[in-house]
Amino acid sequence: MLQQPRVLFVAGNEPETDRVRELLEKHAAVACTGSIPELRTRIRNAGYDALFCPPSFPAGTWREVLEVVEDESPGLPVIVLSPQGNERDWLEALDAGAFDWLTLPVPQQSLLAIVEQAAASREARARWISTHPATAHAASA
């Protein structure tokens, strides 16, 4: 990664997700949140390259996170972290608009590659929107 990515991390109560957050903090600028209103404010006020969240947390679910992202920062890659999952969960998340569903534990190199892919995807989308504003507006309507 050329530039340190900015990652928003929705905190849950899973030790596995805490380990992912700790690993990310070594390679990215990580901000944490635990509530939907705070998530909305953070997304609105800062630019992030990726957002990680558990399937559920005390204040919400990954679906609610996707709704906030769609409202506040369409195109922000959302990566769901789960201690369990299967192909059905992954497809459901992708169909709903998530960037990926990762079943934990995730090897460090894989995690960093996903962050890099998410950041590149966000950058490419922003570049496309800036060069195709009429098409982008029509697609989001």
C-alpha cells in the first residue's frame, strides 16, 4: 500500500474482531465506533477507504451499517467480519451491497490485501463519478 488507508471499524463484542482491529491499527489509520448515530456522524465528517463491521453488535447489524453507508457515503466498501459464515452469508452480503464477508480468522496478508482492494475500489469509483457526473447521478437515482 502506498498511502496509509483510513479505516472505520465498528466495534462488536467478539475477541476475533478485536484481533483484526489490532492488526489493522499497525497498517492503517483506524477510527472506531459502536453506535449507529456515531457511525453516521463519522462517515459524514471524514473520508474512509473501508469500513469493517461484525454481523451484529450491541447497537445494530451489518444491514443497518449498509443503510447508513448508502445514505452518507455510497461506495464506501463495507467488509463484514464474522467468526462463522458460509457461501450463503457471503452472497447475501454481496447482494445487499457489502464489499466482502470475511470468516475469521483471516491471515494478515489476506486482510491487508482486502483493505488495499477496498481502497482501490473506492478511489476508482470516486474517479469514475468525477468524470461521469450525469451518469453517476442517474445511476444513484
